[in-house]
Amino acid sequence: MQWRRPIVHWRQLLRRERPRQLPLVWRPQDTFSVLLVGVLVALLSSWPWLVEPSISPGSPAPFTARAPKAATVVDSTALEERRLQLLPRTTVQVVDPPSSLALQRRLDANLSQLQQQIESGPQQVGPLLLTPAELRWLQGLGPAALTRWERDLRQAQLRMLSQGLSGALAEGQLLAAASLQLETLPPLERNLGARLLTRSLLGQSNLRADPALSQRRIEALITQQGIPTIAVREGDLITRQGEAVSPQAFDVLDYFGLVNRRPRPLLWLGVFVEGLATTAAMVLLMRRWRACLEPRQALLALGSLLAVQGVGLWLGPLASPLVLLVPPTLLLAQGLGTPAGLSWLAAASLLLPLPVAGLADLRLLLAAAVAAAGAVAAGRQRSRAELLQLAVLLPTAAVLLQWLLMQWLLLQGQGQWAQVDLLGEALLLGGLLMGGLLLAPLVEQLFGLLTRSRLLELADLERPLLRRLSCEAPGTFEHTLMITGLAEEGARAIRADVDLVRTGALYHDVGKLHGPQWFIENQGEGANPHDQLNDPFGSAAILQAHVDEGLRLARRYRLPRPLADFIPEHQGTLKMGYFLHQARERDPAVPEAVFRYRGPRPRSRETAILMLADGCEAALRSLPPGTSEVEARQMVRRIVEARFHDGQLAHSGIGRAELELVIRAFVRVWRRMRHRRIPYPISPRKAFSA
């Protein structure tokens, strides 16, 4: 039997990964909706394979082919390479009318400043430094002569702009061109006008690139140089079965109609099944790590996957994996946890409709790495400000990594990344992340997401519902604060979700607002209304009502479902022992089920911890001053064992070893609450005056 020991150890190691919890039960219509969206995702991911050629460059040839006749085939690969080489050198520019109009207005402004300089004298700062001769000439001009000279300048500028003006033109050449345009004027007028035109046009351009004319120029140059072709003779070997198909061989096969472009059902079916299996695995992994996953949250993940695939198919090679993968991963990691974000990222990376070869492969790997780092960081953020910092740091880190990789590729002689706009991609990613932060509260409300920042916001004691509890049921509020301290320490001891336990504990007894006087912590020294009621069945209904009313308030105040679950699960199906005893004193045949809460029992470690804290809080406070730590631990252990043997913890996923850690944590909190104080001597006069 020695061979069984490794298997047992391996199973124990797997169980230590995370305690098993029962997932939330979905209604049939919810399951159908999730399945339908999963089918749509699989259809979209397999869509390109409906029109994929049977042969592609680089794939193994399925048959041996020879040329049926002589032909001249266009070499598409060489043609595209020549087009890329000509592209930077054949940009056609045309005159841009708005730019020309702006330059004309600039000349008018300079002429207006020159007019002010003429009226004010040499002390006035103007567009030009005038010589005494030029200033005397201008001051001696009459209005008609000055208007005629300005008109000549505007016509000269218009002729220069109509020919096109480059911003890189040297000042001397621009001054010479302006002088030629004004050669009919006397020397003094010509020199002054040329200087003013040069001042208005230097460093400016009225040209813009025209893509259509540039493409025509490229095609014309290619036609002049000759279109690259492949000469094929009859009987020449095109491909040999099993060998890789070269780009030239693919062009020849396509020319002779040997490339099948009809749909391939079997290949499409395989890709469709692969996509469906990927989406199913993603949803199952999310439910594995988040047992309370709701159908609308699964639909959010699948809808994001569907949108990313649609954008990828629409943009094709222009799509950026970084922009497609990072924002949804961060959103899901914040709302559903890091494992859910990583599961979505894995599925999206596998189904992303982008080519994964060469440069695209490197960009996809880099985007996946950045998204994974963002998912790990987002799961630990505790405020909107930290998320804002992450939205700035991620694009910055992505740009830096891509730039370093680009430099390395350039050293390797691969210059394709020169066509990637790194800064524009980073700005787009940053804008999407910022927009996601603005829309995050709306998405959280619609899909029931519970981010860390929202948990901390809901734990604010000034929230309306908690404020009502502190004012209308102060005893219950103090009881809630005590339980919160116990539950928080217990969750920290077993590494449960401390933020979820803290916030859930604050809301677990809000249902007592429907009748605070019926609960002993709010009664003070007055009479107990249950004694006046004298009906154990009615008293049991009142206790159950605080759970029902709590759920109603949770819906009214739009508490997320993980928080609302604390309201019924902290009571589970516990017995109302006091009223059951009263009822059986009157009728021993009373069934026990009538005096049990309707549940459900705790379905997570967090709600189980709250149930135990609720049961131990009053018992710990009632211990006499001389109680030792060992006695307190034994008392807490008896309460916990009673809950365990009653089956209340059966579906919580909490283990026996973890229960012992929780017991010790509760006792630590009790010890802190019961710390000793030094007695201060107070004189009788001060005591009387106090």
C-alpha cells in the first residue's frame, strides 16, 4: 500500500489550494443565456475559417502540383515589397487652401503692425527693424500709394503660395524668391517688401500630403520599372506534397485556380468547438474561484470577449492587442478578483482573431504580460486613487517595454516596428482606462461587481443605512461593531477576505430596524415585549422577520449580492432554542423545524466566520473577570463545535484546522477587550462634584 501515499499527499496538496465551496445555483434561463453568448463567441472566433484558403504561404502543401501551361504570374510578395520601398520617397503634396488663407491673414497682421510703427515713429516695436531711409519713405507715402504698395505685396504672396511653400526653405532663398516677385518695384520698395514677405512666410508651409495622388505616383513608378512577375513553363513543378508553400508558389497556384477558397466545414467545426470549450473553461474557472459568481457577471465576461473579437475582426492587422486586452482584464480583476481577470485574459489571448507570427506574436505576448501584471495589481488596489495611478503606470510601462523591444529588433535587423505608433497606442490605452474608471460605478451597479474600493465605501459608518441603524437601534449597532471586530480577526487568521467580512458584518443585522424593541440589546431596563406577547410561535416569526426585512432593505439600498448573503447566512438554519423550549413546555409534539431559521446555511468562509462571531460575542462578553484564556477558549470551542455538528458549516468550505485558528483569533480579541486598567485614586470631593 506504499504506492498510495504519494497519491494521498498529492490530493491533500490540491485541497490546500483553496477550500471547496458550493457554487451559486443558476436558474435554467440564466444558464441558457450564458450558453447562448458562449456560442456567439465561438461563432465569431471561427468566422475567419469559413473563408480561409485551403493553402497559405508557409503551410505544408497538400499535393504535388505542376503548371498545366506556360504563364506569367504577378509576384505579389515582391510587388508589395517594392511598394513599401517607394512609399517614403513618393509622397505627393498639394496646396492646402486653409493654410494659405492663414498665411495671408498673417501678412495682413504684419502690415497693420507696420502701419502703427509708421504712425508712432522709430520707438515703436514692429515686425521689421526699419532704416531711417525706409521710415522716411513710408511716412512720406500718401494713403493711395501705401494701399497700392500693400496690394503689390499681397499679389506677390499669392503667387508664391499658389506654387506651394515648404517650411524647410532657407531664409536666403525665400528672400530671393520674394524679390523676384517684386522686381517691378523700385529698389527701396522691393527690398522692404521682400523682407516683410520673408518675415510672414519663413518656417511656414501650405502643403499637405495627398494619399490618393501618392498611390497613383507609386503605381506609375512601379509600371515604369516593371511589375515583378514569375515566368512559368508548362510542366514546371510548383509544389511538392509535404513541403512548405513559398509565397511565389502560392501566387502560381492561385493563378491556376488550385487554391480552394470555399468554406471548409470540418476545419471550421474544429475551431468552433475549440472556441466553445475555451469559453466554457473560462466560466468554470471563474466559478471555481468565485463560488458566488452571478449569471450577469458571467455575461459581462463573455460580452467583453465578444466585443474584443468583433473589434479585432473589424480592424484586422491594425488592431492593438494591448488596447484590446488590458482594459477588460483590469475591469474583471477589480470586480471579480485576480483569478477571474487572468482566466478572461487567457481565453481572450487564445481566441483573439489576430495573426500570431513574427511581430504580431511578440506584441500579443507583451500585451498579455502587461494585462497579467495589471490584473495582479488591480486585485490589491483599495481605492479609486490607486486605480488612477495604475491607469497611468500601465500605459507608461507598456510604452517603455515596447520601445526597448523595438530597439532590440532594430539591432537584429528587423525594422517592422517602425510602423507602430507607440505613443498613440499608449494614449489610447490610457484614455480607455480613464474612461473605465469613470464608468466603473455604473458597471458595478449593473452587474453587481464588488470592487475593493466599493467595499470600503460601503463600510463607511455614515452610509444612510448604517446611520439609520446607529440612530434607531443603537444596541444593535454596538453589537454589530463588536461582531465586526471578532469576524475581522477571524478572517485575517485564515486569510479569508477581510474587507468582505468587515463590510458584511456591518450590514448583517439591518433587518432589526423593522422592530428594534423586540431584540434584547435594544431593550435596556424596560420590559421584554416577548413576555407580554407570550406566544413562542409569534416570537419565532419576529426573529425570522429580521432576516426577511434585512433582505428587503438590502434590495432597497442596492447592496451587492455578496453583502446581502450575510443577512440570511449568518443565522443559517439555527434553532431558536429559547422559544422552542417554551413551545415544547406547552406541547411536546411541536416540530423543531418550525423554530429554525429558513437559511440558507453559510456558503462561504466569510459568512461562516460571521455566524461563529455572532454566536460567540454575547458569550465572551458575559464571562466573569477572573476567566482564564484557556477557559474562554473552551467556551468558544463548545459554541463552534455545536455549529459544526448541527451541519451549519457543511457548505462553507471552512476546515477543522481553520476553525481552530478562528477560535484562537476570537479569544485574542476578547483578551484585548478585557485588558486591565490601573485604578486611579479620586478624592471624595472630586467624585461628588463629578
